[in-house]
Amino acid sequence: FDFVRTYLTTEGVRGCAFLNMAADFPDPASPPRRAIAAIKGGLRDRVARLVGEALPDVPAATAERRAGAVFLLLEGALADATAFDSLWPLDTARAAAEDLL
């Protein structure tokens, strides 16, 4: 969440570049959309690994669900911080993620 805050407060940033690009390529089978899905999937995998490390005593299925929720909180916060031109979505999402962990 700290990285996203830094990213969003950088001059000239207009939200998630991958979501912006996805809007320009409506065909999910197109090379750009496949690349975006791979990049987003890599981020989701990273979040899952970090959540798993943070919750070593939690059953794997529970950790996986929580990782999915944290990923969606992060992605949603990135989109809505841009839509609202405010960091409150990021702050709210971070607090919710902390509650999950």
C-alpha cells in the first residue's frame, strides 16, 4: 500500500496504467490484454506469498482467501483513488487489509 501511495502522488500519474491500457484493448485475447493479465496475476501471486508469510499459522485455504481479498482491496483502492482524486480509498483499503491480517 505504501508503494501505491507513492505512485499515486507522483506528478502526472493517472491511475493504473494497466487498467488504462486495458480500456483501449477490449478483446481479452489480444496480446496487450494477455500481458496485462499476466502482470496482474504476478502481483496477485506476490500478494499471496506475502500474506502466506505473514500468516504462517493460518490454514492455506484461509490465507489464500485473505490474499485474494487484500489484492482486491489494493486494486480497488488504486482505481478509486484515481476516480475520487483522493487517497482516502487507499487509506480505507489498507485499514481493511490490516484487519484481515
